[in-house]
Amino acid sequence: MNNSRIKECIIIAFALIVMGNLIGSGISDVAERNRVVDVKGLAEIEVPANKVTWPISFKETGNDLPQLYERINSTNKAIIDYLKAGGIEDAEISVNPPEVVDLKAEIYGSQNHTYRYNITSVITVTSKKIDQVRALMSQQSSLLKNGIAILKSDYQNQVLYEYTDFNDIKPKMIEEATRNARAAAEQFAKDSDSRIGKIMRANQGVFSINDRDENTPYIKRIRVVTSITYELK
């Protein structure tokens, strides 16, 4: 083998060694970059609702429309007096325009109605006095003594409880969820003979506010789950 041929072999061998080292280093870097752990952190609290919307509805039926309006106005006044006696203020009470149905004008309805007009009136209480409103709800049967029959809540007129101070508790809940996620990551790192590094990715998650259960809609359960990816070293 001549000298030039030997030199070529040496150069090729050297190039292969260098290339092998570079590839090995690249694989190592990729492996390091892929050493991460994905964890989730939960934060959950229960809070009392601080706003209630209470629609109070009743019906009047008859044939004399002006007389029906007088009865509606009289009943509205009685209900408003009842609410004010329970501590509800004028600003918390709104009276909707009465909804009138002319039963004899209904195309698809039966024409054998005892009365021609069916009028529904709704008085809505919107208040932050949760305890006082709930007390009035439980005592509304006293209105029956005055001949006032309150209709049962339907899908259009349901009592609604809300929690409106969400922004006040949001930072603390995110902090708790993040702390719980880190604790999970540290446990994973300990079990795998590693330690956690910086945060690679983080997702705050979606907050949910729901009733605690069907029987206590005035207690709200607020929940958030954060997703965080930590580097593992």
C-alpha cells in the first residue's frame, strides 16, 4: 500500500471517530432534553354563595281584564310588603310586566276554557343577603294566609345562587395547585433517583364552580387543576 493510500485511510478513520463522537454527544443531549415529568396539581375549596336571584311567580285567571290587573297589583303589593318586612330593600326587588295569555285566542288550544285570561306575574329578588332570603323562602307559606299561592319554580324561574368574589381567591388557588404539582414532581424525581429542574411548560387549567350538591346549592365548590412539565436532572 503506497503512502497516499495510507494517508487516505487515516483521514477516513479520524473522520469516522469525530463523527461518532458528535453523534454520541447529540444523542446524549436529546436524552437530557427528553428527561421531563408531567404532573397535575389540584386545588379545591368550598365557599358560601354571596348572591341570590329568587323569582317569585303567581297566576291569576278570569274574564275581566281590568279586574285581573287590579288583583295582580294587589298581590304584587302584598308580596313586596312581605319581602320588605323580611329585610329586603326596594333596590333588591324588581317587578316584571305581567304576561297575559288569551286562552280563547289560542289556535291550537281547547276552546272549552272556564276563564278567558291567564296572567302570570313575576317579582324577582336579587340580593347578597343570602340568609335573609333563604329565611323568606322557607316562610313563604305565610302568604297563603292572604290567599296568595306562589308557583313552584320551573326551568324559567329557578332560584340561582352565585359566588361573585372569584378573583379574590383565584391567585391563592393557583398557588396551592402549583405547590401540589411540585410535590408530585419531587416525589417522582425521588423515586427515579433524579431531581427536578426548571418548569418547561405550565397550563393554569380551567376553573369550575358548581353546587356542592342538590340539597345545598347555596354552597359552591370551586376547583382548578394545573398541568406543569418539570425538567428532570
